[in-house]
Amino acid sequence: TPLDFSGEYTGWVTGAIAGTDSALAITITQTALNGAHDRITGTWESGGASGSIFGTAGDPGFEDGVPYMPDVLAFDMRLTSPCADTLVGSGYASEAADAVLEISGSYSGPYCGGSAQGTWKVGRI
């Protein structure tokens, strides 16, 4: 089964969402679906921008009998403020030394008449 991503996360986003590096807060709810993927929904806020997240989480895999974390998230970050646009992204899960689930990834897409792209990393609190 896919990892349980449900929870609140904090971290940083780099790139052009707010023009500079900004704090990032995400809340994720994960709902089981039939098959190898779960549905991800949630909200996010960073540097005056905010919106919702919709996507899927997939199963971790095995390579030569060793577990690994593939691209486990594929999502849309839908902006509701300061404009209505949709950024597309993906993320990887890993466990930090203190056993906190971390997610890092990238995003890109239209942003308020321009474009945005960058990276992000958050840890579950």
C-alpha cells in the first residue's frame, strides 16, 4: 500500500511563486482508492500565495529486494490567491534521521500572467 502522507507539513519553497524563497505550509489528506494509488488532497500557503493540492500517491517499490521510494506523488497545485492558475509538480518521500517523513519535489506552470518553477521540501510536524 502507498505511504500515509496525511498530516501537516512545514518547510521551504524556492523559485518564482513569490519571487524569493518562502516558507511553505501544506496540509495533506490521503484517501484510499482501489489499486496501487491513493488520492491526495490538501491546502498550501506560501509567501502570500495559497491554494489547494490534488493528486495521487503511488506504492513504494523494490529493486533487487531492497525497498525504495519512487516518484510517489504527482499533483496539481491550484492557486486561488493572488490569481487562479494551476502548477504541476511531483515529489519524493524520504524518512529523515529523526524518523520524520519528508517530501521534496519540484513544480512548474503558469503564475498570474507569467510562469513559475522551483523546488520545495517539507517535513511532517
